[in-house]
Amino acid sequence: MIVCAAHNIISPLGNTSAENYAAVKSGKSALRKYDGLWRLPESFVASLLDRNAFTDERHTIDEQIVIASISKALEQTEIDVRSSKVLFIISTTKGNVFLLDKREKGFTQERVRLGVMAREVTKHFGNHNEPIVVSNACISGVCAQIEAMRYLESGEFDFVIVCGVDVQSAFIVSGFQSFKALSPDECKPFDANRCGLNLGDAAATIIYTKKDKANDNEWVACRGAIRNDANHISGPSRVGEGSFRALRIALSDLDPEKIAFINAHGTATLYNDEMESIAIERAGLADVPVNSLKGYYGHTMGAAGVLETIISMQAVDDHNILGTRGFDTLGVTHHLDVSNQNRSTEKRAFIKLLSGFGGCNAALLMAKGGLK
Amino acid sequence: MKHNVIITPDKVIVDGNELKHNEKGSALLTELYRNHIGDYPKFFKMDTLSKLGFITSELLLNIEGDRDFEPREDRAVILFNRNASLQADTHYQSTIQDPKHFFPSPAAFVYTLPNIVTGEIAIRNKYFGETSFIVIDDYDEQIIMKNLINAFQDPVTTSIIGGWVDCSDEEHFEAKIFLMEK
């Protein structure tokens, strides 16, 4: 079994997983309106880290929060991080892309390569294995966890450190603005009045290991799948094809009754949320509660799959189905059980669902104590 | 490994045999499109990475045999490179660098993700299977092969279009793609 050994989240809502969960549970969000930031002509709403808090001149902010997040996760374990049996997998969409801006000084251009950024991280920890960078748009964080599961199953490594990260910049914000994908206000996942997403900064780490048997309190990554819509590079399938197929494998023969909730992508764009409602219904999961964490963090891109898995594990630990901040009235054509209030649950499993540009979709089934 | 195709700015090798051509660099990709594909005008909208991955996969699938374009879920597309989407990133950055000439466009931004090429191949061939993109800083056949063998742990995947597709700019690229069966 692939078991979660430790985790951490660094975000505007806190520097530990516990701080983050407590903030989300109490309904806090770091979404703020920014006007004129990074010389962008249009204002935007985002969840951003305080750039002035990062003072290490040898590392970019992305690298600093990755190193901080992995360090805090490692503190919870006895792992010898320098061992050849430890693999680092970084999940990111844009890494140090801000370095392409000609006004940026202080780092060489090669640092924009994701592999160079990842090597900076493994160098910091004294690990000599070549780090793997998963760059699969918005589904990267779940893909990285599926990669980790496979590397552990193959027996090549004893521990895999998965860290998802993205830090927002003019590059990313202007791109989403050009797509008209950003909401001018705080996002409203699955809501009738939703009009786009917000972006967010974060790094989140999960350390996975393989065990013969998980104890009742240990989190098990049971199975996951990545599937393509084979439809369009920048719009989701109208029939939720890829998400449906990924969900079908994550669910497999498990009774939907065992699932506490589906933590959806729920970006609050018109097309994404609609597509997810179709895919969830097609997978026979319409009666399972659904939530989205984008109203607390915005879309943290490469970090999202890892961060949202960690928050969801803690929610199940706390017998809680987190409310979907920003949601009021259901605005998708297929039935979904969404609420803006926290609700209680005694169930011990959840599905993390994501979709992204390139037509990619991913689903991951997590179960506390494993599937009985 | 069943078949393989290698494309560099001045060479095209299909299953070990050099394919004749006149052009080099970006013009080579267009020449290959016109001589061997021709029926997929979306090609002209693609960034260099997607053009390269698309052309290489087309040559690969042409040697596999009849193209029936029947939807399938059992074939994955898993590609690797060094520079992610650097050519598209550099191009997009040039559209936002100067506040006086600020014209970001969705058509340019969408290609600033390396996995778009895997989506282009999936769309062309109606592959509902796994698509994935992985960045490593040096070409390493052992890392790539181990990763692809791991991908067969998926319960549906029986076949993979895998390998290396890298470009640093429009004229500098390298693709080594192969077909792998379980």
C-alpha cells in the first residue's frame, strides 16, 4: 500500500498543514483585489504570498517555498533525505517563468528551466537522484502523486517526496486575463453567478512510502488515473469524457456510499464546473457531496492537486466535509450536492478530481486506513 | 519497442532509415507536414513543440499501419523534455514585455504548457488514454524507460507513444519518439 508519511502546505493561509486546515475550516480566504500590481493594466483577485517575506537571495520564491515546505514535511519523519532510495517529484506548470521578464535581475536565465529549478531543490537537501518534474497543466499535482505511487510500487524507491508549487506573476495573470478566464471578484465555484477563476500562490508537499499494511489512521493513496478528452486543447469536453473515464478508474468497484466527498477542481469558470457536473453524474456519483477549495486559495495550479489532497485528508480526519466558499445557488445543469457550509461525515475516503489545458483530467482515490 | 522516429533540424530517421528532405529547421517541419500529412491545417496554429511532437507522432503512426482513427483508451501519450514550453514562453513574454505594446493572446498563452503537445496528439488520434508530460534536465534513456514501464501499471494502458520532444527555439529541436507495447 502507498501510504502518506508526512505533509505540509505553505500558502497565504499558513505555513503548516494544520494552520491551513484551521483557516479553511473557519472560512478564511486570502483572496484580495490587486490593482496595478506587476504593471498589469487590469486589476485582478488572487491569493498571494507576501513577496517581501522571502529573503534568501540564492533561491527564487518558488524554490524557497518548495524548500520550506519539504523541510517542514521532513521534520515529521526520520527519513535520510540524501539516500539514493529517496526520489523528488516536483509538480509545477510555470516554475521560475518570471525570469523571462527582461526587468528581472539576480538569477541566470537557465534557472527558468524546470529541471534546473528542481535540481536547486535536491541540491539543497543533498539528494543526488535526478528530480522528476511533472508539468501537466492544472492536473500536475495529482499526476505527480500517481507517478509517486508507481515509483514506489516498482520498488525502485523507498520514499517519494512530491511537492507542488506555483507562484503567480504577470506572465500567468495576463495569460488567464487574455482568456477572459479570471473573475473580477472572489470566485464562486458551481454557482449560478460564477464568472471565472482566481489564481493563487502555494507550495504543498506529501511524502509517500510503501507499506505492507496501513494502520487505521494512515492515509492510503489507493488508485488514480489520468485521461484525455481528445477534444480541445483549451476547453473541456462537453460530455466530461476524460474526467468521467478517470473517475471510473479511481472508483472502480468501490461503493460510492463509502466516499465522504469528491473534492472537485471547481475553478468557477463556466465550462469547467459544468463539465465536472456531467462527468460526476456519468460516473454514478451525483449523490456524493462535492466541494471546491478555490474560494479559499484560488487556483494554485501546480500546487493544487497536492494542496487540495492534504486539506481533504485533514477534513476527513476531522469528520468534516468542507463548505465551498463563494457558492450560493447551484448553477450547473447536472445535479451536484454542493454546500457553502461545513457538514459532518463519518466516511473515510474521498476522490480528488482535476482537469486542465491540453484536455487532461485526473482522479485520485484516497482512503484512511485503506479500502477495507 | 515497435517503431521509432527521430527528427532533428537536419535529419529525419524512421525506424533507422533516413528520410529524404530538402529543408532544415522550422521549414523542415512544414515540408514534412506537406509531404506526409497534409490534411490537418490545425498544424499551422501550433507552437514549435507541438508541431515537432505532432509530426513525429504522425510519421510513427504511419509506419504502424492503417490509420482508422477509432477512439481508444488503452494508448497513452507520455513525453519528456528539457526545455518544457520555452519557445512558446519566450514568444508569449514578448507580447507582454513592453507596457506600450501589450497584446497577450489566448492563442499564444495556451502553448505555454508543455503538455499541450500530448493533447494535440490525443485529439488527432482520438486517444482517451493517459497523457502526461515530464521534464528532466538531461536526456536520460534509463529514466524515461523506467517511467514508461511504470505507466503500464495503469489498468487500461497497453500501448504508449513515448519519448523525447524538446525545442529551445523555432530552429533548434530534437524528437525521439517510439511506440511501446505492454
